[in-house]
Amino acid sequence: MSKANLPLSTLNATYAQIPDGAMRNTPRALIPVNTGIVTTFQPGHGFHDIGTTAASVSDDTTDYLSGSQSLKVVTKTDGTTAKVDNSALTINATAMSFRVLVKVDDATNLATWLFYVGNAALSSSYQWFIAQTDPSLTKAQHYVKAGEWVWITFGFQDAGIVGTPDRSALTHIRLAASAANGSSITVHFGGIALVDESTAFPSGVVSFCYDDSLESTYTQARVALDKYGWVGTEYVICDLVGSGGKYISLADLQTLEDAGWTVGAHSYTLADHATGFTNLNTQQLTDNLRNMRRQLTAWGLQGGDHLAYPGGGYNAAVLAVTDQFHTSARTVNHQTLETLRPSDALRIRSASLVNTTTVAYIKNLIDNALASKGWLVLTFHDLVTTATSSDQYAIADHQTIVDYCATVGIRVSSVADVMSRMNAPVPVSGYTTAQLVNQTLGNTSTRIGCYPYRISSPVATAVTAGDLNLVCFTPVVDITITAMSAMSGSTAFAGSTLTRIGLFTTDPSTGAITLVAATDSDTTLFTAPSTVYRKVLGTTGGLPTAYTLKAGQRYAVGVLGVGLSAGSLFMGAISSVLTARLPRMCGKIASQTDLPPTATIVATPTPIWAEVG
């Protein structure tokens, strides 16, 4: 398809046969799956007014989303905060995030609502604070809309911390809300749940986003990210592309996407962008989103599944139309930051940077995302030498932020890439077929046995110095690993000058392998007999310290000992006739001085025992 900038008349004629609802190319991202329910506020839930506000707190059997009732809180009109507590809980939130199901009848005068978890007196606690009357946000930018039930996932990356709370031993939850302007508001709470934190990005991830088709995305942002081989996300206003001046050319947009960037949608016209999507009627908004998809497709760009709301504004009507055309939609709501996976893929939270946003503030957000393995979405507009208006940010400060990501070791990836890697947590009530197969094979959610020798008859087998002994396997679920294990035989290693464990991708049709991860050399490995040794991944040769195995890909784990005078590994036995069949089950590569970058497995009947994770 031509990448020409086509006029609207041509677009309408060319794409008229495409129905409105068929424009989204990728599936809707799954919402988080509850892995543990704290409460759905059914009878006996134990939450009560703590008696300090005289707020009205009651069970509501007329307005609820789960079970047969919700918890209704009506605040006072003097601005005091209504507080509802339960201090008789036992919660282990290790490697989990909290979700809260909430509804506000009229959000106009919602001043704040807060969520606390901690010990019995909350002297040590985590606190999340949503200021609905935040002066930096308009009503259209607020996460909570009037009259809707909505789940919000709270990531520990932006929790306020009081004292020294212990995520593994939480006993107290408080829900709180207050109203502004001498009003009273009604807040319904429908549930509190836990969801597994995603393992897709073990060190967290930052997405750099750029709005409004500005040329500085290409001349400045691209250069800054290119320093580390990273990519970002550009959200375009279609009729500004190629218009000259400070706006990006079509050729530069195509270069960005060819380099791995996501080029997504912002608005078809500048006029609609200025008006705001919440001020368009349904047909106007449908035309805008449809024509954006058509234009991006005509330009040969593939990121149209991803949208940024103009000005960050949206409402129920905008969400309904957006759902027809886009897989994700980014806001500028920063009251709480985004989690992996997002509460709602059409309300991706973002820290929108203005000229007064300090580098120190962003560094703190990066540190928190790294510590909690969360997702930080940063939104920029024009990058200039000296930033004087709210839609500008200093080039030097932008570079400092990019450099800081590299310094602390957090992952940087585009919005489309992050969304594509989101795997649904396993619900306690059931498993997918792949998860059942994985469990049947004796694996866990964090470790995979490369061959099920716990139900076979392995023996200690002598190894030859310099021989790389391998076992092949195919995972049935995606899993991110940070270590590998193998087991010594009855004869311990002696005399080793290099001992490493390597992970290779394997071509099932040929047995060809490529090294993708490995441990650093450690000559203490396998120096005690009949012992399982687990070793974390190392960086020798520029390899990663975490690697994501993909379901259906064939892999091999190999153990190499160089300079051995003695040694054996825990191995199994396979018929030499069967081991010769493809795909390879096991094998070796002889006479190596280090793990080979590439090679081809020679079939042998003795697979080593190994485990990854």
C-alpha cells in the first residue's frame, strides 16, 4: 500500500467497505484477573465507620456490582473525611497489587478518596491518594467518572509509606473520602482484591511518549533514545504531519516506526484536538477515529491500535467509541501511576511533563517503578533548548531522564510493546489449559524443569572436559527467568578452569543453537557430589540478567566444564535410536573452551537434568 498522504476523499472511497467496529487489529488487552478477594462487602464484611466523622455508612442492596450489596458512604458537608476501617484482616500482598471497585454518584464535588493498608493502627502503612479536585486536572481528565463502577489497581511504585509496613503481614484497611464546596457525596465500594504483579518486566519499565506530531520527537527524542537502542511512542495529529515548520514529516514518522517506535493516534484534525473528544458528538468522534485509522494505514504505519486522548479528556461516550477502534488509550491522569497490567487499557495513566516538572521528581518515579517492577508512562510534547510554556520540556533535562533510566537499569519500551507482553495472572478459581499442562509437568509459575527426571531413573554420568552437555525443552507458558540449575553426579568436579551454564534457542528442524543467556563462570559449581547448584544469569558477553522464555519456542540448557580432571553430572538415559530423531531431546558439543555463540547439537543418549527460573 502506498505511503502517500492521501486526501480524505480518497480514504473514504478506498476504505468505505471497512465497518466501524472492525478497525481494531489486535485483541483488547485483558483486565487484571483477581487472584485473591479481600472482600466484596457482602453481609459480615467487617468494615465499619470508625466513629470520628458522623458520616453515613451502610450496606446498600440496591446499587452493587458483585454479590447482593455494596458498602455506601455518604460524607458530611463540612469537608471532613469519612473513614471506614477493618482492622481484623490477615493479608499477604507479596508480589501482588491491590484493586478497589468504586463508584461515585456525582464526582463533581469529590475532593479526595484514599486507600490505606497496614498494621492494626496504621502507624505503618501504604497509602494511595486520589485528589479528584486536583487543580492540574480538568473534570474530563479524572480517572473516576460520575455514576460508573470502576476498578482501580494501585501499584506499590507510587504508594505513600508511613513507618515500616510489611506487605506479607497486613492486617488493617481503611477507605476514606471527602467532599468539596460544602457538598456531600455518595461513594460506593464494591470490592477489594489482589492481583499478581506481572513478571513481564522484572526490573520495571518506562515508556517515553510524545504528543502532537512535533518534529522534536525525531530530532531530539529519537537521538536521546538511540543512545541506548531504545524506542518511544509518538501520538500524531494527522493533519499536522508534513505541514512544515515545527511539525514532523511523514518520512520521519516512517523512519521512527521502521526503527521500532510505535506511531499511534492522537486526533485526525487539529480542530478536533482543540475541541476535545468529550465535546464531539458520537458521529463526529467516530469519523475522527475511523479516519485516523485509515490515514495511518494509508501511510503504512502499524501503531494505530494505540490512542492518546487529546488533552487527556474522556468520558463514557468517548470510551464506548474508542473501544471500537483502539486497543489502548493513554490519559494524562497522574493521581496514581500505571500498573502492569493496567486497570483499564483505555485509561492508561501517565505522568505528563510540563516545563516546571523537575528532573528530581521524575527520577523518584523511575526509582519507584524499578523497585516495584511497575510501569511508568512519561508524556512529553515539544523538546526545546529553553522551556518557557507548559507544552515544552528542556532537551537537556529530557536527556538526563533518559540517561538515568540507563544508569539504574530499568527497561525502556514503547506502549505497544508493553501492552503486547501483558500476561493474565492465574486466578485461584481455575487455570488455562497451558497452565494445567505446565503444572502437570511438575513445573511452577516461576520455574520450569527441562526434563521430568523426578519420574524417571537418572544416573550420575561422567563428563569430558570441554564437552557441552545439553537437554532440550519447550515451555508451554511464557516465563521470565533469572537463574538456571543443574545437578552434580556422585563424582564432584575437580580441576575446572571455567564452569558455566548456558541457555540457547534451538532450531527443532536442525538442532542448531544460539546462545541467549548464561551464567558467569564459577569454578565452585558442582564441586560437591550429588548437589543441585542454582546460579543467577550473568552479563559475560553482554548477555541479559533476565530472559523471557516464550511458549512454543524450543530451547536447550547446557553445562560446560573446561579443564576438568574429574566430574559427573546427574543425567538420564534415552535410546540412541530415539535420541537421533528431530527435534533433539538432548546432545552435546565437544571440545569447547567457552559457551559457543552458535553451534549444532550432536545427538547423545544422556540428557542432563536442568531447571530454569
